[in-house]
Amino acid sequence: MNNNDHSLLLNDIVTKFPEGIWVTDKNDRMIFFNHAMENISGVSAEEVLGRKIPDDFPKETIEYFIRFYDKAKAILEPVEYEAEVVTPVGRKTIQSGWCIPRTIKNIYNGIICTIKDITEQKWTEEELQRTLEATTDGIWRWNFTTNSLSFSHKYY
């Protein structure tokens, strides 16, 4: 594969990846924002490119997330996160992903951040937990993937 083909492949991966990806430079300015990130956030790349983390974003958008970003920046190691985020258009979400430092010769050069909106998954888990707590029946579950059993406390 020549360099041009390689560049096109990388471009396809990051622009078509189904999870959000955004990237900042060494000054924490947004330099990349993929299509999935536009769908998750409700804003276009043009609206956020050039904006600085955290100064140019509403407090409610970054208040729970920024500690993970700052930690990755400080330790220059990837940091996994799960955080409540109010999108720039006001939608309350729960997001998870990674803050991955970009470095040149072990010097901070920005962050690559992946985002998956897990709001619906979390709501489903909470609803299942409420259902399990409300039932008078014992429940057991067999996880075929791990070949393990789990039981509700009412099963015993």
C-alpha cells in the first residue's frame, strides 16, 4: 500500500467510525471532529473546530469529563472514562470512551478522545435493576459467553 492509499484508509477509518472521535492540538484547541461526533453532540465540526478545551465550552458540557482529559494530559497515558455530559444542544447523556494523549518525544501534543453515547444502555441497566428489586420472584441468569451463572438475592 502506498502512502496515498494509506492516508485514504486512515481517513476512512476516522471519518466513518461509528463512535465519536475528536482531537485537540498541543494548545488544547479542537482540530478534528468526526461525523459520529456531530451526531452525538448535535453540533457540526465547523462549530467546534478551533475552540479550546475547556475555556470555549459550556460548563455543563465538560464539568464531569474534564478531569479525565486533564489526567491523560498530566500522566501522558490513555485514560478510560465514563461521564455525564450535557451536549452543546442541551441533551443529557452518559458517555464513555478514552482520552489518549498525543506526544512527540514524550512531550504533550494534544489529545485523541473517543466517545460512545451509552445513555440508553445505562437507562436499560437501571430499569432492569429496578425490575429485579421490585419482583418477588427469584431470578437466575446464565451468561453463555462466559458460561457463568448469577442469581438475584430472592432466588435463595
